[in-house]
Amino acid sequence: MSRAVLFDTETTGLDPLNGDRILEIAALELINDLPTGRHFHRVIDPERDIPEEASRVHGFTSADVAGKPRFGEIVDELLDFLGEGPLVAHNAPFDFGFLDAELGRVGRRRLDAARMVDTLALAKQRFPGMPNSLDALCRRFSIDLSARTTHNALLDCRLLAEVYVELTGGRQRGLSLAAEEAAAQVAVYTLEGTRTPRPIVPTEAELAAHAAFVARLKDPVWLAA
């Protein structure tokens, strides 16, 4: 069983080196590349203003983040949820860059770049030369986008989880596992672990009906010399 975490951030701008900060972060737990339902989600006080152009993208204003915890107040909980496994994001270098900047401000280590799984890179490999934004991939895989009126980290994570399943073939793996589990449930076992025989014995009437049906067939191959 392999655990990974898929995550997304919303920010005050595009460049952490110019003082832009994270104001929302969401993460979903994946087991064997499939979402488990466990998630982490926090709105954060970025300790600076939110430019109007950024608000138009994600919908957050300074009033929305007033009184919210600062990054340093949620970092332990966040790192505990992220764990030590792969970290999946769309255009992952962007989100890694912002998280590394926030971690540096509170004296924590940068994320290990070897943990990075970039779904944008995966999509470009599979669909070279085609639009590979999250919206474009959702439309390509017939994933419902009706709730996505603005960028929202938790909603984007949930959409990206569906996209990631399609990109990695996870849905097929999940169906295979489900089929195996269903087959195991159908089989009847004794306490000793051996399968209980369930022979099907036709009645005399059923045998007679079958013989009459076969007699009406013209030159059945199993009776040929």
C-alpha cells in the first residue's frame, strides 16, 4: 500500500521571491493513487495585502483572511499530513516554490524535490501539443466543472484527483481490485479455509426437457462421428 498526497495552493501573486504568500492550502490523501476521503484544508493570513488581480482569480479578499491563522501556526499539522511520500500537484514547481518559501520563513527544511509528482508534466507527455490546464484536462476526461467558478484549493484538489486517476490508470486498477474483492465475497468457504462444494444436480424433468430440445437440433456437431 503506497501513500501519496495531492495538494494545491492559492496565493497573493505569482512569485514568492517578490513577497507573494500562500493564503489557502488544501491536500488530499491518496492510497495506491486513489483518494481516500481524508483531506487537509486551511485558509491562512498571508500577512500582506491581496492584490485585486489575484482576488479575481481565487475570490479571496483581505477581509476573507482577516483573523485566520498564520502559516507558522498550521505548519506542524500540515507537515504531519504531508508525511514522507510523493507530493502530487499540477504545475508542481509553482506550489513547491511557495511552500518552500513559507517553510523557510518559519525555519523549516525545504521539501525534498525528489518527492515531486507534476501532473502537468504527465499530461504533456500523454497529450503533447494540446492544452493541459486543469480545466482542459477535466473537459478531456468529462469531469464536471460546474462548481469551479473561481480557483479554490480544495475544489481544485478534488478535480485534480479525478484527473490524476485518469492520467495514471488508477480507475482501472481500482476496478480490478473491486472485482477481486467481489469474487472473494461470492466464494463460500468453511472455517478451515477450503471452498464448500455446491454441486448443481438437474431434476428428471430438466433432463427430459434438455433431451427433447437436443433432439430438435439438426446435425449437432457433438454427435458427429
